[in-house]
Amino acid sequence: MKRLIQILSQKWFISTIGIMALIVVIWFGGPFLGLGDSQPLSSPFNRLLAIIFVVIVWSFNNLRQRFKATQANSAMIDNLIAKPFSSTKETPEINEEVVLLQERFEEAVKHLKNTSLQNKLFGKQYLYELPWYMIIGPPGSGKTTMLENSGLKFPLKEFKLDNKISGVGGTRNCDWWFTDDAVLLDTAGRYTTQDSDAEADGKAWLGFLKLLQKQRPRRPLNGIIIAISAQDILTNTQQERDLHAHTIRQRTQELYKQLGVRIPIYFLLTKLDLISGFMEFYDDLDKEQRSQVWGITFPQDTAQQQTDVLQQFNGEFDALINSLNSRQLWRMYQERDQSRRVLINSFPQQMANVKPLIDDFLGKIFAPSRYEQPALLRGIYLTSGTQEGSPIDRVMNSFAGSLGMNSNSLPSYQGQSRNYFINRIFKDIIFKESEIAGANVRYEKQRLWLERAAYAGTMGATLAIILAWTTGFTRSEIQMSSLADSITNYNEIINNLRPNPGLNEISNALDAAKEMRLIYDNEEDVSSWHFGMGTYQNYQLKDAANDAYHRIQQQLLLPQIKQNLETELVNINQEPEKLRRLLSVYLMLGTPESLDPKTFKPWILNNWKRRLADQPDTQSHLSTHLDELLSAEIKPQKLNQRLMDKTQRIVCKIPLYKQVYARLQQQAEDNISVYNLSRFSKKVKNIFISKKPDSPDANVPGFYTYDGYHDIFVKEGIRTTQLTIVENKRICQDNQASLDKINPERLLLKVKARYYDDYIDQWNNFISTIALTKIRNLNGAINILNTLSGRDSPLDKLVRSIAEQTILERAKLKGLLDNFELGKKLTKPTNPVELAFLPIHKLLQNRDEQPAEIENINEELNDLYAYITEIAEASDQTTAAFEAAVARMTQSKKDAIRKLRSKARRLPSPVAEIIESAATQSWGTVLDSARSYINMVWRSSVLRDYKASLENRYPVFNKGRQQTALIDFGRFFGASGSIDNFINTYLNPFIDKRRWRLRSIDGRNLGLSSEAMAQIQRANRIKKMYFQDGGQQPAVRFRLKPIYLDAKVKRFLLELNDQQTSYQHGPTRTVQFEWPSIENNNQVRLIFERFGAGRLSIVKEGPWAWFELLDASNMRQSRSADKIQVTFSTAGLKARYQIQASSVNNPFSNRELTKFRCPTRL
């Protein structure tokens, strides 16, 4: 499976599959490809030529790429063996050595120059194409041993040369390792050598790095391998380790800086066998297990940030120690040699002791600095090549040192040398990541996916073409099948048509015919990708469907239209002007070249609208078919001559001036827009409204505007008159003689007279509908008055606009509006229109160096604006409005409102109505605000007192359980009480107390509700009834006279506080009473003394006891308003008395108190 994937991923394989797919498309799809009417690939010979051409182009491109790779490889090697920089300080012996190295290097690369270093399933790579790696580390760090035991293939062995070749020129003091998988350059010589001529050596090295940049611009190096031995880490002093770290960091940054890319770094800790216990711990591993990788590989995203990498090291290394600890027990169990078991047991601790040294060493190399490019550390790996030297026991050395003893060195390893954890590092880790150098990981992933997408796109395009052809062919088949079904449906409808089909039948037939056309009339489908591949060949069917549709229009729709017009001509004999216009439409059918769609179509649509009023869908379909008919060539129709003659006779009876006038009206309707308030700015439109609710935007037809007069009446008047005369001569043969005598100019004068009359009527009607918008409050009044009186006054604009439309002479108009001399001394009007609207024109006229009247109007509007603004911006707006309203009601001074209303009486419409409305509505907002103030006072005084002392109490509430205290009753209803004081203080200026009505000024009053006025009047009557002495102490005087006593009663006694009266059968006596009495003991008692049966009594207590007793008794009104009869009864015994009040304001007969309710607002 792996082998198959390698084959499928090769570029040559993908390219071959692509070219083969293209050949298949050309051979099998070529016959279906069309360019217009031609099919260039229909013949096999032409397809074969196309295939040969494609193969030649493909082969040439492959050869070009191979040649380019060979040239690049040769250039790379030639530059490597170029003559090195010479040094004047070199000795003859050194020069001889350099020459020898040069010869050896040239011999090695000569074999590589034209040799591919890799041949995996035909995938060859030249030297410059292989990954290149730089190895940094001190001499003796085990690099050579590591590479020789890495399992890599060294092609120079085939030529009996060493695997390691010493470099020359720029790579002098370096060793080259050429493998089938990569090129490795060991810089150990540069690591330690201090040249006698450092300048020459530096130039050569920089030259080599520039060569890498030139030949390998994207990735000069694929990685940096840092090799350091465990011996250096364990035995060197801190200063020596820091020196190594500094040197490695310097070499790394040198590469970063010179090559300009960020290269991944792989840190290899070699000679791990020198750590005590290593060999014993891993002695049980077989060859396969020893070839695995032991170390830490950081995630690519984390590796981008060195700080994160260094932070992760400790945790990852601890994980390695844990894995050793988990294996430790098993190895000790396996081992029988006691001394080896001791070493195995201590090995995890030995490794743990190395951790701080490695951590410190890595920190010195890779710690981030703001002055250096951050390094890209990809991993840390532990290896062992050949086992030489004595292992180092840091645990025992540390223990011995703490005791002041000398530690004994361990014996060297005596067994067969084996390599540990080397074999897979290069192939499985380092070489597999050769593409991440010098680029962002995310970018590389995106680039990889783009390459994949490109390959997939090629295959997709091939599949898309095949799919397009298949889809196009299928769509064509579907269209032809749909066409067959539509033809069947169409024939069925046509065969079932009646001899004289109606509009519904005709519409259905046209829909069926159009359905055939629409199958091929969808331009989007025809131009879409699956029709653009040369497979669409249904143009002839499309043309046939179009012909069928237009034919059925001519055969069915056009005759029906002609018949409808003839029917309408017969039915409108009583409308001569409409008949004349309809006749002209009918005549268009006889001479289609004169047919005007703008005139023709509206008549037809209106006819269908009347005939198919309940069928909007049919109307819509027929309208679409009519548009199609008018856009095509129409055949002349045979017209009804008799009907034409009859209609012409009727038309000939229409007065010529009416015909001319109607034609001019129609021309204006078609060409001149109507005049309405919408033509003003938005500000003006918001200020003025129409009085007609059914016509919110009243207008004047365009014919009766300045443009209508000049562009239609003046320019077209004489021509239209002459044309009308000529048309009548053609139609009205019997009137030929009289028509010859008609003078067009005189006829036009008659038309003009009517035009002027209508012009005046239209503008008078328009002016009469203009009104000022509704003002809702003081702030609204300020806004509107500010706008009206401002520099850009809408009122000024309105007046000027009316003048522009009603002064028909251009010179006069310009003079008036521009304040020229002609405008200052307005000449006498020359036509009725100017005369009719002269009062409006004069508003713009300057007289004797005085400003125009419209400016005076604006000043007085400004006075009103100031008056309203003063009220609105007062510290207490409602109080100010109340005081202003009182001042106007008392007419204490002449104010801005009265002045403006007086001004309005001398002005013409619509200015008079507008400013009078501004004044009146402003006055209304003042009253509204004053009413708000009065309501506020009402709620805080009268309503508050009412709720506190009278609400839900007797006698105002007849069923109240508690009685109102007399002092509270007096304070509310009495003279100068709550309600009396309120009326006198706040309502007197606004109320006519004689009739108890609201007083009005300028048609506006305070706007109190009728219910509120009724309650205020009722409170006044209550005051008269219950406070007969004035003041706030209730005082009611009345007389009691017995009328009847039950025969069973010997004597009847009535006691009211300290007052009493009695009656026993005999003469009657009237007794004077007063409520409340002086003693005011708040008790009423009735006593019935029966003959020999004792007494029966009724007792009521409280200040309103007398009235409660009356409410509980039977009262009957007498004819006189001041008298009532009351019947007291108990246990079947009755006594009837007459109560006579001291005035007609009778508190006993009038139930004003129980009807009184204090309103929450007035």
C-alpha cells in the first residue's frame, strides 16, 4: 500500500494521468464541441491532430523542466568546486594541502554532477534538490560516529571514496556527507579553527552561503543539527559549557542572519553511553529496538515560540525519567550480576542529575533575545554510537565529594560496540520535516493544499467538461420532450376554440404558445456553462416556437382587440371627445406604421380592466401578450367602414375649439408634470397641508402651469389648431367648405379664453385647499413660527411659486422676483390670469423704497414667534401661559396674536388663511398650556381636599358610612372655600358666570370639559343652598307644618337638636327651624305617642342626622320649588309634614349634593 501511495504521489504520474484524461476528452467529446455552426473536431483526423499537438506541448514542457533541473544541479556543483579565495599569509605547505583537498573534493563532486542521488519509482532528485543540513558541534562530539551508524546510504562508496569529504573554498575546514536522502555539512572545523587569515576565510564562507541562497532561494538549508556529547556536558566546567553554548548560539545566529530564513534546529546529545549505567540499562534491547528514537519532539505550533519550548523541556524530560523508572524494576529483575544491578538501579538517577545541566545549556543557546531572531528548536534527542571511554558516575562523585573522598572511575565498556537510538532520527524525524524550514507552518499547509487543489482542479475541470456535455445533451433532450408536451397542449387548446373565442380562451391559447417559446427563450440557460460547450443545437426549434407565438398573436389577439374597439366605438356616442380619441386609436390598426404604443396601449388595458374586473390574473397575462404584440411587426387590419363613417359624423359635430383644447390637454398630461406641494422642499411640504382629507397632496394639472402655458399652449397651440382643422377636413367631408373659412388664429383665441378661465379655476381650487399644518403644543408652535418667519420662509416660497405660475409673461416675472424696476412698478395685467391673482403678486412688490408686504408679514410672524417663545422658555412654562391667557381674556393689552389676526383680514388667500391659522393655533397652544396649569392647581388643592374630607362620606355619597364634618363641608363648598376660591382665582377670566359658559376669544376657549363645567356650576348651587348666611358655616332655615297624623297616634313630637315641634289632632301650627342649631347636639328624634299603647321613637345622630332622616322618609315635591312634603313612618304609623325652605334654592328637594363628583381633571 505504501508503494502504491508513493507511485500515485509522483508528479510524473499525476501529469501522465492528466494528459491521458485530456486525450480521452478530445477523442470522445470533440464531436460534440461546436463553435457557432461549425464542429472542428467532428472528424477523427482533426481529433488526432489535436491530440498530437497536446502531447508535443506536454513532452516539450517535461523536457524543459528536466533540462532546467540538470542546469541548476551543474551550476550548484561548479560553484562548490570553484577556485577558493587565496590568502597571502598561507605558507607553501598550507597551499600544498589546500591543492590536495581541492583535487579530492573535485573528484568527489564530479561523480555527483550528472548523477541522480535518488531513484524511487522513477522519481529522481539532483544534488541541489536534496535537503541540505548544517551540523554544528565541537570536534569529538561523536558526529562522525553518529552519521556512519545512521543507516543512510552514501553514494560515494560506489566510487571507492570516503563517505566524508573535506570541503574547499567557502567550506574549508568543514566536512561534506553526501547521502541519497540529503546533503550534510559538518562545520566542526569552523567551530574551533582560528584562521591565520580570518578575513579571507570569512569571505569564502559568506560566498558559500550566498551560493546556497542563489541556488536554493526558498530553503537554503532544511535544518541545523547541533551535536554535543554527554561527556562535554558532564565533565566540563560551567565556564567551558557556557563557552560551547555561546559558540553554538553564535554559529546558529550567523546562519539565520546570512540566509535570512528561520531554520529548524535538532539538538542531539551524543555519547550517552558515558553516563553510568546506560549500557547495563539498555543491554537487553535488540537491533530493532535500538534503532528507535529516544528524545523529545516539540509540536510545530509550540516550536514557533522558544519560551514555550524551554518551558516544556523540563516536563518532557521528567516524562523520560518516569519511563526509565517504569522500566527499572523489570531490568533489575532480569539482571543476575549484582554489580550491574547496582548500575541499572542508579541509571534513572544519573539521568535526572543530567537534566539541570542540559536545561542550563539549552537556555544559554535558545533563550529569546529582542536583538536576535528566535531560534526554531524542533527536538532534543539522546544517542550513543561506539562505546569508548570510562562512564561517568555523577551520583557517586557527588556523594564522595560531600564526604571529602576521592571517587574511583568506572571501567570502560569491554563488549561489542553497538549504536543506540540513531538509525531512525534522520529518516523518520529530520528528513521528513525538510519542508518546514524558512516558512510559517500554516503557510506551508496552505501551500500544500493549494498544490493539491491545483491537481484536483485539473481533474475536476476534465470531469466538469464531461459533465457539462452530458448535462447539455440531457437538457436538450428534456427541452425537446417539454416542447412535445407543450405542442400537444397547444393543439388541444386550439382545436377546442369556438369560432368567436372570448378573452379567456385567447389568453389560454397565447399562454400555451408562449410556453413553447419560453422553453428556448431563457437566455440565462442558453448562455450557461452546460450550453456553452458546443452541444446546444436547438436554435431552429426556438425560432419555430417564436414564429408560432407571434402567429397566434396576429390571428387571435389582434382581431379581438379590433373587435373590442369597434364595440366601444358603438357604446360611447354620448361622449364626443372621448369618441374622437378612440377613433384615432382604431384607425391605428389600419395603418400600423402610425401606431403609437403610448396612446394605443392604455385604451386596450382599460377595456380589459372593465371586461375582466374580477380576473386580475387574466388581465396580467393579456397585458404581457400585448407588450409582445406591440414590440413585433403588426399586420394592417381591415376596418369597419360603416362604423368609421358613423363615428366620423359624430366627431364632426364636436366644436373645433373643444377638440383643440382636448388635444392640448392631452399633450400637457403626457409631457408636463403636475404642480403640487411635493415640488417644494421637504421643509415647505411639512409646513403646509391639504384641507381635503381624501386628497392629502392637492395638485394643479401640468397644463395650467407656467411650463404648460409656454411649452404646450404657446408652442403647440397654433400647430395643434391647424392639425385639428386638417384632420377634420379629412374626416368631415360635408364640412369642407366651412372648415376652409376657419382662421386658426381666431380659433385659438377662443381656445385661449376657455384656457384662461380654467387656469384661474384650477389655481383658485388649489389655493383654497392649502392650510397650515396642525400645531400641537407650544414647542410645535415655536418650530413652525420660526420656520415661517425665517430667512428661507416657506410662506415666501409659496407666494413666489404661485406668482411664478400665474404671471405668464417672462419679463414681468423676472422683474418681480428679482426686484428689478419692472417689479417695483408692476404694469397693468395683460391677461385674466394675472388680473385674478394680482393681490398675491402685490405681496412681492416694493413700493416707495418700502419693503414688500411679504417681508412685513414675516416681521409680524417673527413678533408672534417671540411672543410664544417668551412663554415657552419661561422658568415655569404653564404659569407663563396661564398669565398670558388671562391677559388676553381680560384684553389688558394688544398682543402679537391680535395684531397678526388683524393683518390677515387685509391679505389675499392663501396667505390670509395661513397666518390667521398660525395666530389662532398659537393662541390655542397657549390656552392648552394654561389649562395644564389650571389642572395642576386643581389636583393639588380642590381634588386633594375633596378626597380627604368628602369622598365616600355622607351626604355627597348617599350610602357613605361616615358623615362629613360640617367644618370640612364648609371649607370645601362655603364662601372662599376650596372650590369657590379656585373659581374666583383661576377660572373667572375664562367663564361667563351668568350663563356658566366658557368665554371665547378668536374662536378659542379654555377647553374645559362639559362634565367639569357641570360640576363647577353644581358646586356654586350647593354654596347657595347650604350657606345662606355666607361664610363657611352651613346655615339652612326652614319651616315645618303638620299636614296629617295617623288616627292611632295621640301625639307626634319632632326634636331637632334643641328645637322641637309637636302635633296632636287639632289646629296646625307652623314652626321655624334652623340647621344646624346653635346647640348643635347632632341628634334628631321622632316620637309617636299611641293611645294607651306607649311610645315609638326614631333617633338619628350626627351633624347630618336631619338629612339622613329625610332620606329615610318618603318625600314628595310640591308645585312650589321651595316646598316639599315628607312622611315619617314607623310600625305602620305615619305623620306627614310640609317643609318650606327659605328660598327656591331648596336643599331638601334638590339632590345636588349626591350628584356632585369632583373630576380628576377639568
